[in-house]
Amino acid sequence: MEITIALAGNPNAGKTSIFNGLTGSHQHVGNWPGVTVERKEGEFIHRNIKVKVVDLPGTYSLTPYTIDERIARDFIVKEKPELVVVIADASNLERNLYLLVEIMQLTKKTLLVLNMVDIAEKKGIKINHQSLSKILGIPVVKTIANKGVGIKELKDKIVEAIKNPQENVGEGSFLFNERIELAVSEIRDRVSKLSLIFPPGFIALKLLEKDDEIRELVFSKADNELRTVVDAWIAHLEKELEDDMASILAAEKYAFIHGLYNEVVELKSSLERQIDITDRVDKVLTNRYLGIPLFLFIMWIIFQLVFKVGNPLADIIDKLMGSLAALISEFLSKWGASSYAISFITDGVIGGVGSVLVFIPNIMLLFLAIAILEDSGYMARAAFVMDKLMHSLGLHGKSAIPMIVSFGCNIPGILATRTLKSEKDRILTILILPLMSCSARLPIYVLFASVFFSKHAAWVIFSLYLLGIIFAILMATIFKKTLFKGETSPLIMELPPYRIPYLKSVWLSTWQRTSMFLKKAGTFILATVVLVWIFSSLPLGVEYASPESIIGKIGAVFAPILKPVGFGFWQAAVSLIFGFLAKEVVIGTMGTVWGASEESLRNILPHYFSQASALSFMVFSLIYVPCVAAVATIWKEAGSKWALISIAYSMLLAYLVSVLVFNIGNLIF
């Protein structure tokens, strides 16, 4: 037997921890149909039942203001999972119950998880989950997901809920007072005669709320009488209750939730519920004066970790790659392999892919640091402390979250902008995100900084990340005053409680991101460096990677353009050209065209670059055109116009800034 369940919940309610606890390593990531929003799926087997788990995007409601909300609602309605598991933060139960109420209006097949009950208890919040289950008519399970507590019981309850569904769950009409109940009842009866995918009770409520999508869906299939009845009820209720219907219905839901909360929650005395550790730490980390300096200090610590700890490990991998290349070359020579075959393996595959794989320790450490910041609750604070600065520059405070996410990879950062409700804020943020240094650029920084600025490498790398932030803010200010004029909406966000990062969650997050990099190295990067090797070896008879080769001639066309920025030679040109496919390929291409391992590149680069031109190259790599995958994501999320604008402005900015850096560098070094 195989069933499908959906996980729903507010952001920061611990949904990812529940997902990881249920599925372990049996999970994969894709995209939702029609959009580039990440879709996570996993599975587990319990009591001989195979359960497919779909992790819905985190939302606060099912009103489709954002892409996330539309995806969550459509999946529940169209895919019809056997069970929707709603994860609620037990320490913020009253707010989390709003989503539960909306989901219960959509489906009877619901299970509630009270997660982080340990944090709730520390705050003096005691929840009677048996009473909550009885009142709602659905199963309720208590968990501490980041510690694995309650996961087995949750699996038991999921299987029980599928085998023995509870029938006493209504569609939500019980939430409202008598006047609204009459309106819902009449509209529901009329709507039930239509063949619609949404439950009649849910449609009735959404028609009264003036939900544009539902109104268009229903009125396209109904006669004018239904529209007249709905509009008459809206006019009558708004006049009688002196408010708009969306606010009236929201107030009714919150009134029910408040009453339910008071019924099942016991709060300890205010003397016992003293200011907890979260409040005390927030007084420092979110301080109006200390917040941003502390954020920058944390980022500096991360880059010290990435460089000081990662480089010795990278050197070990590099030596292994060099030894592997030598062994394979010797082995193939003994068996009489052609020079082309030996060159393909040693210069193309090992020299290209190997020069990228060397930096896995650095990249993994960066992902580890990001995972710790996310799991500890600090990532949301980083957005909060940046809000005032962002707002003064015309950016939405919530733009800080995609910007920080982009340190790992620009693509999920671009996707994270879907939480911004304003289209202007969203596109503006998307345009500046490629200026944030993703992990793919890290190999370039680590190699060049260690060769040319060995005593201050960590500082140089930190400065490049900081420079990306500065240029992102600068371009946002320019765009805001030219292309996106208007007021910026205020930041309203939840600050989750601080938590000690859970080892399993941190490791899963780190490994998932690192494995994506490894997969990229074994497929896309491998294919690219093989292509570079072919171009370096053709036409037949020319010296490998010489100016007479195809790749040498391609580079020669663009090399003069790059002379003012300090690296007007064809090897640098082709590295940047292929870097458009993936930024990791920049170093891979260098390794291929020079037939060199990462250690050999350290000896080769000083013959081509000075300190000034090396710094210029790093800055150019930071700013110039996003990788092809990022451009495709921008195209999908914002449209072709903005994707082309992103390419054009980043190329122009990279060139101008690099010329400036190179010339100033020549005066200093």
C-alpha cells in the first residue's frame, strides 16, 4: 500500500526538521510544475505502508497572495493527498492555528503536529493536546523534531489516520456567528450544484472574502443569480458589521482561535515566565547599534573558518588528484595509449574537474556555517537588523533573506524572493542577487587570494563578499530611483526562538547542498571541461591549448577587450566565457587549458597575473554576468526583459569596476 501526505506549516515552525525526521536520507529535490519553486519529496515505510511525503512551501495562510500560498492550496485541492500534516510551533500556537483552520476548510483529512513543545514549556506554556484533538476532531501529536522526539509516534498517528479517518471534522462553517453562517449556508448550497474542485464550504467563504481567483472560477460556470446572491450578502454583512468581508471573516477565525487557545492552553504566572534566553540574546544581536557590526563579525568568522580550516584539507585533495593523474598517465603509457587519450584523462578530466573538486572542503564549510545560522534562528535576525538600512535605500527588509541565502547559491536566493508580495520589490531584489558571492565563486577567491595575498587571504575573501553586498545596495538604490519608483512596504516578520543547532538537521542541510555541488561536478562541469579539452586539442596536430587551437582563437578575439582590466590573455578570456555556464568552471577551464592541477596552477598564475590584475580578476568574477542557470531562473521568475537587463548591467558594472580596481591596484602594489 502506498499513500501520499503533505506537510504544511508556517515558516520557522520546524517543518524541515519534521520532513527530515520522517524521511531521513530518502528524499529528493525538484521543482513544482510551471514554476521554479523548489519541491522537496521523500518517503518512509511504516507498518508495511509506503508513505510519500511532499513538503509544501511554508505559508501563513492559503490566500494566494504569493506563489507559495498558491502552490500549497493547489496541491491540497488538486493532488488530494490522503492526509495533510500541519506543523505548528507550540510556543506560538495561537498564530499557527490560523493556517490549520484554513486547511480544515479545504479537507477533513488533517493531522496537527505541536512541534517544539520543549521551547513552549520553557516559556511556561502547557498545551492539553488531548482536549485540542477532541475539540478539533483531528489527531494531535507532540514533537521535538530537531531532537527526534515524537517522530515514531507521528508515524504511528499518520498510519492510523489513514486507516481510521475521523469523520467529525466539518468544513469550517462552525467558526462563524449566526449572520455569517446564514450567508455561508445559502451560498454553499448553491455552489454544491456546480462541479468544482474546491469544497463548497470553502468556496462560499472565499466568495464572501472576494477572492478574485475563486470568483473567476465560480462565476465562469454559474449563472448571474449566484453572483447577485453573493454580492447582496457581501453588501448586507459589510453594512451591518461595518467592515470589509475579508477583515470580518479573518476576525471571526481569530476569535474562534483565541477561544480555542484559551480552552486548551495553561499559562504559568508572569513571575515564572521571565524573559527567556531568546529575549536576552536579542537585546545584543538585534541592537540598533550593534546588530550590523555583529552580523559582519559573524560573516568574517565564517570566512576565517572557510579559509583557515578548508585550505589544508583542500591541499590534501589536490595532492591526491595530482598522484591520481600521475598514476593514470603512467598506467596508460605502459598500455600504449595515445597521447590524446592520456591528455584527455589527465589534462581534461582530472585537470578540469579535479581543480574544482579540490575546493569541496571550503564549500562544505560554508554550507555548514549557513546551516548552523539557519538552525540556530540567527538567519531571521540578520534580515531584521538589516531592515532599517535596506529600507533607507529603497529595498524591502525581507530582501535581506534572499541576499543571505544567495551566499550559498543565487538560484534559491532568487526563488526566495517569492515571499515578497510587491512585484516591484520582488523584481528589484532579483536584479541585485547575482551580485552576492555564491559558493561557485569561492574556488576563484580561494585560489587567487592564497596565491597573491597569502598573508591576508581570509580578509580578501571577506572583503569580496562585503563588496558584493555594497554593490547590491548601490544598484538597488539606482534601480529604485529610476525603474522602481514608489514606497517600500514595511517589514513584518517572525523572529523564531534561538535553538541549539541539531547535529542531524545541520548535517542533512550541509550534505544536501554539497551533494548538489558534487552532482554538478560529475555532470555539468565534467561536460564543460571535456568540451574545453576538445577545443584545446583541435585542429589535429596543433600543440595542446596553444594560441593556434580553437579555444586559443576564441580567447584571442576577446583578450584585447580585457586588456584594460589587467588580464588581456586568451586563457583568462576563455575561462570567463565558460564561466557563464557555471562559475565553478572558471578554475576548471584554467586547469584544463594549462593542463594543471590546483597546486600547479598556484605556480602558473604568477606568470600571468600581478597582484593588481589578480584582484581585478576576482572582482570581475564577482560582478560579471550570472551563470546560465541563474539567468534562466531570472527569466522564469521575472521575465525575459529583466533577465536581459541583469546580463547587460552586470557586464557593464564588472568592466568599469575592474578597470578602476586594476589601475588603483597598480598604484598600491
